[in-house]
Amino acid sequence: MGFLDTLLGRSKPVKPDLDRLFALPTAAVTLEAAAGFTPTGLGSVCFRAPEGGAFARLQRDVQELLDADEGPAVEFSTDDYGYTWLLARHAPEDLPGLVTDLHAVNATLEAGGFGPHLLCSLVGFQGPDGRRLALVYLYKRGTFYPFAPLPGDRRDNALELEVRGAVGADLPFEDDLGRWFPVWGAPGL
Amino acid sequence: MASSAPPRPPDAAPPHKARPPYEPDPVLARRMLLTMFLVLLVYAATALPFFLLGAVWGLAAVAAAVVLAAAVCRYTDRLALWAAEGREVTADREPELHAIVERLCVSADLPKPRVAVSDLAAPNAFAAGSGPGAAVVCVTRGLRERLTPEELAGVLGHEMAHIANRDVLVASVAAFPSMCAELFLRFWLGLARRLATLPIAVLLAPVALAVLPLHLVGLVTSLALSRYRELCADTTGTLLTGRPGALAAALAKIHTGMADAAPADRRALRPVNALCVARAAPDRRRPPELLCSHPSLERRTARLTLVSQRLADGG
């Protein structure tokens, strides 16, 4: 934020770089080789649906856009805090297709002027021992971080750091550990 | 249609090309710049007498002011928490509050501030700290009891906007000359009350006479600035939550709640009044707009309604 913006008390939304999402398939290959985690074929986009009819229209457009190519339909859900999650399903081996869908959702919402309300996108992974993992993409920062839940609202920090070691070079990783925000119960996790 | 459709180009025909609903308000920006110019004049008027004494005196006064201002900024968060009886809470104790703040941080691209809760029954919230790196948000028990999670998010969005805009820093800088003037005037009144020091008071009378208008002008300009920043924080906070209606509803509840609050609670919030989401002064009657740190509820609601309408119109 510039000096003048600070002076005038206004914040400008940052210009995000959505194309970074396309680095995920490469990172997935590395992740499988290093830690044995494979994609589950589930991915989701989280956004804050603002009040008003315009966003409802846009939401319908997104649904139609993704339903068009004979794939399984996307699912909308709302979490406890009023945020909307859009869950996309693909075959586990079709990670590029999933990433393309997530990219399309983000791009459509962004083009509709709702970029400020986009929060994050995530892609789910599963370990050989059944452990779950998500790679979360922070829309506003253009960075990724891992989120590994354990039973009882705890996080597997060791696994998260291990994942950073494995794919940190393939993805623009979030350096600030304080911003590895938990996404408990996110669809697609 | 082929089953293996090629990847869609990322920006294929956006269905609704819309104007972003959060354009900066040029009128507000112009007024704010004018107010800041006045603040600058107040600063110049404060420093001028010292420079008349000599360049060294002038520079010493400026240096002292900078050090004092830096100290105020650095400890403002601790001071505010202490004054409002707030204590920091971890994510285990207040998972909902932390989750709301975290999501707002993602939206605003801010580092997570510390989260605090105050046991006061008066519904209010404030943010303190000099900037996004060292900030704290505090809500009172009364606020949590009265507001729905969505309204709470609206209020916290407003506070996050204050942090993003560094409003505490701006407000401290603006209020600094009038604060110093007030301190001097109190000191002078103390001298004038006692017979032994009366001659010194008489000697200092011209200075006190010069400081008085400085105090008044400084007070009025810093309050005007505070009102503008509140309006800005309302709009920016709405940018984070997308729900101007929820913030308007929350503000209405807070205003009613503050009017009914116990005088002791309102007194406790008074030192942090300028940081609060709604006015916390202990009197029931509202002084004229010129002497208020917050815009009237009607004015804030009107602006939020405007954002609502823009969102309804298609963004």
C-alpha cells in the first residue's frame, strides 16, 4: 500500500496472479515421490458471497461454466462463518483438469469484480496411511501453504514442514508461518 | 462436444463485467487532505515559537516531539488494552473469534493481529497498535453477547480496516499537538491556582494565551480527521466482509447498547474512545458534530446503504 493510500485511509486490492495455480500438477508429482501423498481429485474455492443479487447471478454462471463440459457438477456449501465453498470433483489422476476448474472459478469471480471477496483455493491429498493434507493457495498473496489436520482440531505441524521441504521449490511458498491459517473442515480436504 | 475439452482460457467471456463497488471517494479524500494540511499548520504553529528562540531550541523541540510521538505509538496497544481491561485470548479459548479474524486477515492480506477480550458489558470494540505488524483487536463481552457472528465479522472488518490504514498512527500524530497544548494549559492552571507560583503564571500568561487557540484548533482538526477515518474504515471493512447490511445492523445495536451501558463501563472505554467502533463517551447527549470523534449513526448508515445499493446493482 502506497504512502498516499495510507494517508487517505484506503486500501487497494492487490493484483493477484492466478496462473500460479498451474504449478500444482508439477508439485503433486514431487510430493508423491517425496512423501507418498497423492491427489484425491477434490478441490475447492472459498469466497465470501456479498449481499445482493449480482453475486447470486455470478454464482449461477460459475456453476453453469463448470457443469458444461460433462464433468460432475460442482457443489456449493456455506460454512459456519458465512463463507461459500465451491467443491469440484475430478478423477484423482486428473489434477490438471481440477486445477483448470479452480482457475476458471477464480477467474470468473475476479472478472465479475468480486476479486476482493476471494479467500483461498485448495487441493486435497491423501497419504499412504490415510492422512489428509491440503495445499492451500492464498488468493491475495499468490502463495501456497500446506494444511494437515489431525483428529481433535490439532495440526500435524511436522508433516506441514515436511511438505514445505518437499515442494517448496516447485511452488511459490508462503514464508510467513503466521499466515498458514487453518481451514478446519474445508470441503475437499 | 468432445469429452476431453481443452483447458479453457482463463478469462473466457466474463458473464457480468461490472464496475468495482469500492471506488475511493474523491470528495472524502479532498476533505481529508485539507484536514491534514490544517494538522500540519498546527504543527508549524507549535514549532514556530521554539525556532524564534533559536534554531537549536527549535530542533530540540522537534526532536523531543518525535521521540514522544514514537513512544506513544509503540505503547499505544498495551495502554489501550490496560485501560479497557482487555486481556489477550488464544485460539483455544475463543475459536470463533480467531476464525473470523483469520479469514478477515486472508481477505485483507494482513498479518494476524493479537485478539483480546474485555469483560465490560458495554458493547464496543477497538483496534490498537501502530501498524499491521504490531496490532491488537479487542471486543467486549457485551458486544459478543449482542451481535450475531455475521455482525461481529462486520465490526471486526471495520477494526481490521483501521489496522490496514494505520489509523491509530494517523490519529496519534494528528492529536499530538493539541494533547501537548492541553498538558501545558493544565500545568499553567496549576501554577495560577497557587499563590506562591502565581508570578510565574503571570509571566507565562502570554504563552498560555498563544497555546489556547492552538489547543482548540488542534482538537477540532484531529476530531474531523477521526470522523473521516471512521467513514473510510466502514467502507474498507465492508470490502473485506461484503456485507454492509451486517455492519449497519451491528452499529445500530452498538449505539443502543452504549446508550444503556453502565456509566462505569463507558468511563472505562473513554481513554480508547477514539479507537472504538462507536462513540464511548459517558454522556447521553451527543455534542455537536464538530466535537465528535465519530460520525453520526445516520451518516454512517447512509454510506453503508450506498455500498449496499452498489452491490445490489451488480457490483
